[in-house]
Amino acid sequence: MFGEIDFQHPLFAPFADPRFSDFTKIHIWKYRKLDAAAIPGARVVAKFDSADPALVDIPVGKGRLIVLTTGWQPDDSQLAVSSKFVPLLFSLLELGGGVAPAPAQWLVGDAVPLPAGGGAVTVRTPDGTKVALPAGATSFAQTTRPGIYEITADGRTQRFAVNLDPNESRTAPLAIDELEHRGVPVAQSRPEAARAADNRILLAAVEAENRQKLWRWFIAATLAALLAETALAGWTARRLAVKPEGAAP
């Protein structure tokens, strides 16, 4: 099984976290012995528990050669059925430059870094305009509109998206203090005018309440008159009914 592993190497750097650094569950059935000391510049990245090299990084010209002394066929090891197999292959491709970085999201006005290389760079904006940048340029700052931009450098094309600032979608009203802080002229009402407006509202409320009181007195007077009229009518009816009984034959 795997024994000593150099987690400082780019191949195994993604596994440096203690949660992912356990390779002891991958059983090795067969491997090839390699004398790394006899290879100039060779770096042993991983060893088996027998101390034999498992993975060796060998510099070759401007590149490097990665040697795995075992295979991932079922007859050699359980590497292919391990959850670490795909991330390890991805790290290998990324180390060899075979995996391009994912397109980044930028906001309008951001300066986008250009690919390293030092050659001439051409940027195609969303409206189709091509902007030629001089050799040695490190960033592109003409992101004045949202959309998809294309960077062409050394025969390779890379796209990136420029979006509007999410703050532009905020529809909540700003406070007066924040508007003033941003330099917006705000006309504030004078205290005298505010007090006058409050007084007018108060007077209107008092007048409405007085009118309601007058209606109460009018209704009370009407009810009193109605009661008096009813009492008078009853008294008159009783008096007329009593007279014929008390008259002489």
C-alpha cells in the first residue's frame, strides 16, 4: 500500500487536508522497482510501505515526466476504483497544462488579467469590436458593457463574462442621510413650515370634532322635542276622555 507521500507536490496538494490524505485503503498487488537515485533530478513524490518509489517526478527539458511504478488495472492495484483516482488524474492534467482555468465572472469596470506570455493580445468585446493590446500588457480594463468577451493570445482563445453590478438591481429607497453622503442635494423642509402644517392638521381635526358635537346637540334637541310632543299629546287625550264622564245629564 502507499506509505510516505509528499503533499507539497502539486499532484497531491489537493489531498493535503487530513480528511482526504489517507491512501492506505488502496491496495497494491504489483509494482515495478525503480532506482530513483540513479536518475538525475528525479524527485520521489510517493513511496510504498516497502520504501520503494511509487510515483517519481523526472524533469525532461522544459517539461517533466511522471512515472507511476504500478498500474490501475485490477491485476495491479485498486487505484482505479478509489475515490482519489479521478482527482489525481485531474491534478496530473492540470500540472501538464491540459486543463484550462474555468472562465471567471467579472463586473463592468473590472480590470481582467490577461494570460501570461508577453505576446500581442486581441480582445473581442460583446459588440464585435476588436481591441489590440500591446505586447506585455497584463490586464484589460475596457470592460464598459456586460456580455461575453474573447481574449486571443498565442493562438489560444479564452472567453470570460462581464456582468452588471448586483447593486444596480437594488430598488429599495435610500435614506436621506445616505443620499446626502453621496452628494445628492436634498431639500429639507424648514421647522417653521413643518410646525405650520402640523397646526393646520390639528385645527382641521378640532373643527371636525366641533361639528360632530353640534350634531349631537341637534339630535338631543330633536329627541327632547319629540318626547315633549308625545307627552303633550298623551295628556290632551286623557283630558278629553275624562270630560264626558264628569258632565251633567
